[in-house]
Amino acid sequence: MSKKPTLTELKKQLRKKSQNELVEEIAHLYKKFANVKEFYQASFFNDDSAVLEKYKKIVRDEYIPSGRRQFPSMRASVARKAISD
């Protein structure tokens, strides 16, 4: 079984890349992973209110019935995941 690289090892590999290669790597991550996209939208483009509202809605929907549902799901695991995301 191969060991997982540490953060220090990752940094060493990233330092070997040119600025253009790093930009392309980040662009690739931005396209591929929704969490990365949300992070950069919130940190670089001051669009944190849209991201925050998305997760607030997830928590709200778990505990406050909406639409036809009479009883909320109240799944703490779903709310906890939204908060940690």
C-alpha cells in the first residue's frame, strides 16, 4: 500500500511548477469540483452570500417543513454536513 503524500510533499511538487502550470491546475480544480468553485467565488469574487444562502436553505429544509410536508426530516447528519461544507 502506498502512503499518502503530506502537505509538505505537495508543496514541494507545486514549487516545481511554473506560474502558468499552477493557474491551469487551479482552473482544472475549479471546473471539476463544486466545493472548489464555491470557495473561489466566495473568496475572490465576494459572492459568499449566494454560497451561504445555499447551505442555509439545506439546514432550513431539514428542520422547517415546506410545501406539502407536514413534518420536517430533522436529519442532523444532513444539517451538520451543510454546516461543515
